[in-house]
Amino acid sequence: MAADEPAHSVGYQILLTTLLSLNFGIVLFDRNALSFLMPFIQPELGLNNTQVGMLAGALSLTWAVAALGVGAIADRHASRKQLLLLCTVAFSLCSFASGLASTFAMLLGTRLLMGLAEGGIMPVSQSLIASQVSPAHRGLAMGVAQGFGSSLFGSFVAPVVLVAFATWFGWRHAFFLAGAPGLLAALLMAWYIKPTPVRPTVANEAPSSTRALREVLAVPNVLLCVLMGVLLVSYLVVCWAFMPLYLTQFRKFDAQTMGWLMGTLGISATLASTLVPALSDRIGRRPLMIAMPLIGILLPLGAIFYMHSVWGLAAIFFTGWCITGIFPLFMATVPSESVNVGRISLALGLCMGVSEILGGVLSPVLAGALADRFGLTAPLWFMLVLAALSFFLALGLKETAPRMLARREAMIPAVR
């Protein structure tokens, strides 16, 4: 069971969700900047594909550590607003530092620090929504917070704006541009977001305890969401890290065309991250989490085999990337609806943290090694396998949507 019905007004719930969505959009704008700028960075710094994968994996590693640690701290001390502000300012500063890197080691260091700054933002944001937004609209709110802003800014605006900016002014200045909005977002959240009341806890309820971790992992839905997270975060990170290189080096598209094709993913994710969670409030979480991985298979297949117009390829990219619509479901909504209120941040941090460690850290390094050995098509085949495995895992999920559970409860007397 998740949070109780909040006392906040509908207007405040909308404002909270909007600010958190904007902030996470800026986070993903910063995080994805490296991938979209890699065609400029790789030749200047002399990076091989394995090093490209290591840069993506490094951020994911520290992102995961932060997601687990900050999530546990938030459950214990309820200092969610303060943690959110601190992380937001820190990742903006790290983006500025990325623009100053002159070697692989320096760039690697800035990405490690950026992951520490960014990793705790989404677990804390989703725990705020779980405690301050009505359960009837939780799926939609969590989808908007995690997917709308991140897709609009991180997947659509970022490739179009950053590639154009780097073309005119250089990739270093593009990193400076990416870091500035986070400072403004921090000011807005400091002014408008209400702090979460402290919930007294006893020692044996501490979310960082071994007992709490066992309790959370004993919930089948949480374990399945963790495993799906590993696979689909791998899918996501591998696409971000290697699709720009595949499009420019293998398919021979120019940088601007690559930017717009990658931007198509952003448009798709912006819509899917809102529509899919909203639909899940009505028809349930499970059907969509089963169907979307199958749709995600279309993206790597299209990139490999479709050789006609760019517009047709963009349509395939748009359709396949709708898989991102279920990310808020397995990372936040289903876990938060499967555990009690005192374990929400821990469950979310676990789903996001383990996904980043095993998916975000290892998969791009493995994909980079495969690309060096077999060519840039190999990471795309890797994506296809990841999506297919996610489909089979989703078959084991239990429904958690409040509306669907209420319908089942209402049907029980009628059956009897």
C-alpha cells in the first residue's frame, strides 16, 4: 500500500508535478548531452568505442549509488526538498565542468561526479508525488514527472539544440549551455515546493536496514521491476550512447540529420511518457508493460534494415521509442503501489539504482566492446534482445492500479 490521500489542493499537485517534470527534464538534458555531442568529442579527444561506453557507464554507476543512498536518506529523515535542491545545483556545476575537460580521464571524472549529483533526483521526486498527489492520478503524475520533461528536453530539445550549438560554437560551449537551466529550476523549486512532514520512524523501520531491504525485495512486483529496469535501462543507455555514432558513421547521415532523428525519440517519449501512464490508470499497469517491449523491438530493426526515406525512418524511431512510456511504471508507479508508505523511497531507489548499476554501467561498456569487435550494428542487436527479454518478465507482474483493483473488489460479491 502506498501513500494516503494527500491534503494538498489539485492546483498544488499540478504545480508540484510540473516543477518536478521540468527539473528532471533539465537533468536528462545534461545527462544526454555527452551522447549527442560525442560525434564532436570523439575525434578531438581520440576516444575509441569502448571508452565511449565507459563514459556512459561511469555516470550510470554513480547515478545508481546516489539513487540508492539518497532514497534511503529521504525515507529516514524526510528531508526531500532539501536533498532535491542540493542535487540540482550540484549537477549544473558538473555540466559546466564537463565543458572544461581536455582528456578522457578528466571527462570521466566529471561524469562520475554528475552521476552522484543526478542519481537521487528521481527517487526523491517520485516519493514527493507518492505522498502529495492523489492515488487516482498517481500513474499520470509519475509519468509526467519522470517522462514528459525528460523526454521533451533530454531527448528532443537536447539533440536538436546541442548539435546545432556545437556546430556553431563548439562542444565545450554546448556543455556550458546545458548546465545553466538547473540553477533556475532550483530557485523555482525552493520557492514553490512544500516540504514533506517528517514521519516518525522507529529504529527497526529504518529504510537502510537489512530487514527493510529484504522486505522490499520479497515483493514479487518489486523484484520484477528491478529486473525489467536492468534490461530496459540497458536498452535506453545503449541507444543514447551508440545510435548517434551508428547514424553518422555507419548510415552516413550528417550531424544535423542525426540530431533530428534522435530528436524524434524525444517527441515520441514526451507523448508516451504521459499517455501510457495515464492509460495505465484506466486499463491497468500490467497490459501496457507487456505490450510496450514488443513495440520497442521495432526501433533497432528499423535502424538496421530500413533503407528508404529519412521520414520513414523517423516514423519507425517514433513508434519504437514508445517503449519509454512504461519507464515510470516499472521505476516508480508499480513499486510504490506494491510496498507500504515507509518503504516507498527505498523501493524506488532500489529499482532505479540497480537498473543503473547493472543496466546503465555494464551494458554500454559491453556494447562498446561488441561495437569494436563486430561493428556499430552490434549494439542495435543487443537492444533487440533486451526488449524481448523484458516482454517475458512483464508476464509475471501483478496488477496494482487502484481503479482496476477496486473493480475486482466490486466484482467479488457479485460472483459470490
